[in-house]
Amino acid sequence: MQAKNNPSTMPAGDALRDAPASPRSASLVARLTRWNLAVLVSTLLLCFVLIATAGWFSAQERQASLSQASAQVLANSLATMLVFEDRDAARAELQSFIRRDDVLELQVLMTDGKLFAQWEAAGQRSDLLVSEAVKVSAARHEADAQQLRVWIPIMLRGERVGVLYLRESLQALRQQLQQAIIMAALLMAAGILVASRALRYVQRRALWPLVELSRLAEQVAADQNYSRRARVHHPDEVGRLTERFNQLLRRAEAWQTELNRQLREEQAAGQQYQRLAHEDSLTRLPNRLYFQSALQRLLAHSREHRESLSLMFIDLDNFKLVNDGHGHEAGDQVLVEVSRRMSAVLRSSDVLCRLGGDEFALILPGLGPEGVVTTLAQRLIAVVRDPILINGQAVQVGATVGVASFPDDATDDAGLLGQADAAMYAAKRAGKNTYRQAGKVNSHDA
């Protein structure tokens, strides 16, 4: 199914039928079709005009030859009539000749230019110049778009005895030629229509590899998927272009793969650096930098949702004695164990941080009633007070806790820090290993 819908693997014939033409491919085919048709129509029109013109002159010459031959036969018949001045016979001969519908005028002149016999169609006036007619010594003719003129010398025994002038209409010839032109124009129009469809089909077939390559380029540009490949249809210029395009896609795909790998590595390194920047290297708890940003963020959330928030400062008691008596390595083990114990009694939403040395801070968002806070403080003190085995020896530390709450004790982070710090020092003065709440620090504790 995937191969069927992929333009790069679709047969050209199926793709031409099934794939909708994009604006670019359609314009390319249509533009080339228009250009080819323009050249074809221009050539056909030029040939048509030349052929029609040549046909017109050829038809005129043919008509002139026929008329001249007919007039020559008439002139031969009139020769003896001129010699014997038999005008009645001449007129009768003219009457038999004018049965043709296209004859407009017939005149028979003697050698001195006098009119011997004539015939004119109704509504026609003679345009014969006698001075020119009497000079005719050989058959000749003239033609224009409307009519044909023929001059035939009338000869008897090698001597010119007169001149025959014939004028014919070319209207019938013109009508026949017009009908032929109209028929030829209709056939040419039908041929152009068939040629336009054939040209469009042939050009779509010929240009399909280029259109397919253009569509693939648009798809790659849209989805940045450089794993696509174009199919080489023929080993021609477009085929070589397709091969070069596929080479570019392979290079782009390799470049994209390498770039993604580098980005993943940099992202992982950035996350690692960010984690290290906000994490205590010994206890793996968030450090002071993280604590400051977390307190501001959670305090803003509590203020926005009108929820309570409590802050505890926790300072370990007798930790210096462990360091002095057992060494700093033992002190580090105590800090790790204390961090583990306190984390075990907290919720997932609570944030326990090591501020440095043996100082810890605990952010408690939305903990609830005051009794829950005091219960948690007592539990923290209890789990810290339990003995810790270090190198087979039991050591014991304690915890002093100062508690401040939002919004009862302070409404901003600086005030909350100050109140929790003051409560912790009050608990220290009260004998350590205990807790004090900022709002309930007794005057003698202060």
C-alpha cells in the first residue's frame, strides 16, 4: 500500500491518471502546449494562406486558359463572318456562346476599330478601350478579383481581320474557392483540436519525470524527510538530473542524521549540566541554587491558587563531633544517610534541598492544617535521631527545625526565609533536637 501511494515508485501512466496535477506541473504542461500550439497554428495559417493564394491564382489561370480557348474557338467561327460582314450570323454565334452564366460582355471589332457585333449582360457597361483592342496581335488576358478580360485576334489565312473581346465574372470561381477555404478551415480547426489533445498527452508523458521530481522536491521541503528518492525513468537529461537530485538527498539525509545525533548528544549534555548545576554532588538532593528558584516558583503557585505553603530550615545537631571524632568521610556518610531517611517520610511533591554543610531546607506546598506540619517536623527529628552505623560504630546526630508558613508568617520568599531562619535559631536556643514555628516563638526563646 505504501508503494502505491508513493510518487517515487508509481508507474508514470497510473500517476498521470490518479495524481492531481499541482499548479506548477499543470502550468508547465499547459505553457508548453500553448507554445507548441501557437507554433503549429501559425505554421498552418501561413501554409493555409499561401495555399489559398496559390490556389486562387492557379484557378484564375486555369479559368483564363479555358476562357481563352473557348474565345479562340469563337474567334475562328467569326473570321468568315467578318470578311463577308454577316452581322446576323455573328450575333447568332454570340448568342450561342453567351449561354454560360459567367459571361458579362462580348465584342467583335474590325481592324479599324469599328464595332461589328456585341453582347452585354443586363446592367453592364463596356469598359473596352478600342485603341488598345485594335493593337492586339496575339491572344492575351487580364484578371483581377472580380472579372477576367480576354483579347483574341481574329485571323483568316494568317491575316488579322478583327479582334474578339471577352469579359467574364469570377464570382462563381470565387464562391467555389470560398467553399473550399471554409471546408479546409474546418478540417484545420478539427486537426488543431486533435493536435492540442495529443500534444498535451504527449507532453504530460514526456514531462512526467520532471513533474514527479518537482513534486518530490516540494514534499521534501514540506516534511524535511530526506529519505525519499526519485525514480529514474529514462537515461536522458532529466534522468541524470534525477540521479543528481537523489545524490543530494542522500547527502542531506546523512547530514540530517549526523546533526540529529549531535543535537541529541548536546541535549543530553545540557540536561546533565543542568542537573549537576542544581544537584548536590554528595547527597544527590537539589542544591541551594535549585532551592531558591523552586521556592519562588512554588510560592507564586500557592499565591495564585490561594494555597498554603510551609518552609522548614533543618540544621543537624552534633554533626561537628562526628567529623572531629570519625573523620570527614564518616561525616559524608552521615549526611547521605540523613538525606535518605528524611526523603523516605516526605511526599513526592515536597522539595528537600541541601543548602550546604549540615543545613537543609524543606518546601512543603499545600501541606494542610498546622497539625500536619508539626507532626511532620516531629517525624523528621525522630528519623534523624536514630543511631547510624559508621564502620561498625553507632553515631547519633539530631535535628533542629524552624518552620514558617505562607501566608500566615510571610507573603514573599525573603520574608519566609527570614521567619524560618529565626524559628530555627529559636529552636537551637530552646535546647536543640526540637522545632519551633515562626508564629509561635516564645519571648524567652527569642
